[in-house]
Amino acid sequence: MIYKIFLVIFIFKEEPIVSDFKYEIVERIAVLSERGKGWTKEFNKVSWSERPAKYDLRDWNHEDGKIGKGATLTEEEVKNLREVLNAIEL
């Protein structure tokens, strides 16, 4: 499923600039936590603006079509993160 998001950016007092981008969750890997009002923290593989999919750790509210702050990681970065997490004592 491909979604389209519209961003409105205000620069000084000029007319707003509207930028749109698409995203597609290519693979749902894990829901790490759930908060109230439909928000979840998820680890997925996401294609942003029709580019090759990357790993993505982010807050999502699928019910309202909202996206929170997050981090996009390459496969190499995910491998490095896995090594770091395996090395620490939890």
C-alpha cells in the first residue's frame, strides 16, 4: 500500500511551499511498543519517495495516517547496531 503525505513548509512570510512524498511499508518486521491513541513504535522496511527500501525505526499512527519522528538505517547500519546490542548487557 502506498501512502502520500503532504508537507507545508513556511519560509519567512512568503507563500507556503507544499512538498509531497510517498512512502510504502515494504515489510513489517516488528511492533516494539504501543502507546495510547493508536500510536506504535515499529521496526519496518520502508521505501520513501519511491527509492529503494531501508530499515526504519519510527512512531506510527496508522489509524490517523500520521508519522512520528524516527530513524532510517541502511542494511550495514542495522548490522552494526545488532553487533552493538549483542555486546551490551541488558
